[in-house]
Amino acid sequence: MKRIVLSLLLIAFIFPAVSNAQSNQMKFGHINVSELMSMMPERDTIRQELQEYQKMLQQEIQTLQQEYTQKLQSYQENQGSYSDLVRRSKERELQDMQQRIQEFQSTAQQDFQQKQQELLQPLMSRIDSAIRKVGEDNGFIYIFDTSAGAVVYKSQQSQDVMPLVREELGLE
């Protein structure tokens, strides 16, 4: 009789622990954030604005290079008639101009990257918030970004959360 009672007590304590462990199974998800970004309607507006900004910077560089080329041609055509002082002055001017063009190109590249980050930040924040909300609402332990290249393996048990995030963002 004691053995039966003891067995029943063990079953009563073990069964809830086992079923609780099964219900608390870790849940993992994955999403391709790059693919999601390409689905976002504001992505085209951002791309267009970045292309226009890049075009403006390229035009400025082209203008500076044309000005440099004209001054260089003028110097080469007239260098025989220049005195040493004028020739050195023109050469210094050409070197300074070339250096300014290189500095402008470097600064323009940094400026473009900053503009890109500035325009993409609200979009990335919106995506990040949606992924976090899906993760919290659906009990995920982790959601991995498969586009980042850091995930070397994903099991069939990992759930693709793209449909849930798309729904959260209103992208049907």
C-alpha cells in the first residue's frame, strides 16, 4: 500500500515537471532582414533619394576635375612663357587643387555613407521593433538574421518568422 501511495506521489510530482519542461521548450526563429527590407515600401524612396544625393556629389567632383583639367592644359600650353616664379606658383596651385579634389572625394564618400545611415535608420528601427514584438508575443528565445551570414546551420525546428513580421509591419 505504501508503495502504491509513494508511486502515485512520484507520478503526481514528476508528471507536471515533465509536461512543464515540454511546454517550456525553447523556441528559435529566423528571418532574412535584407529580404524584408526589399519589401518595405519606403525602400524605393530611400534608394531614389540616395541616388540623387550621389549624383549631386558626383557632379561636384566632375566640375572640380574639369576645372583642374582646364588649368592643367592652360599651364602646359603656356609653361614656356612663364617666369620661374609664375611657373612654381601655377604648379603649387595645381597641386593644391588636386589635393582638394582628393579630400573632397574622401569627404563625399563619408558624407554619402552618413546620409545612407541617416535615411535607413528609421526603417531599421521599425523592422527591429517588429521583430522584437513578434519575438516577445510568440515566445521566441532567439530570432536570427540569416542575411547577416553568421548563422551556419538552422534546423527544421527553427521557425521562419518572416510572415509574422510582415503581418506586424502591415506588409501583406
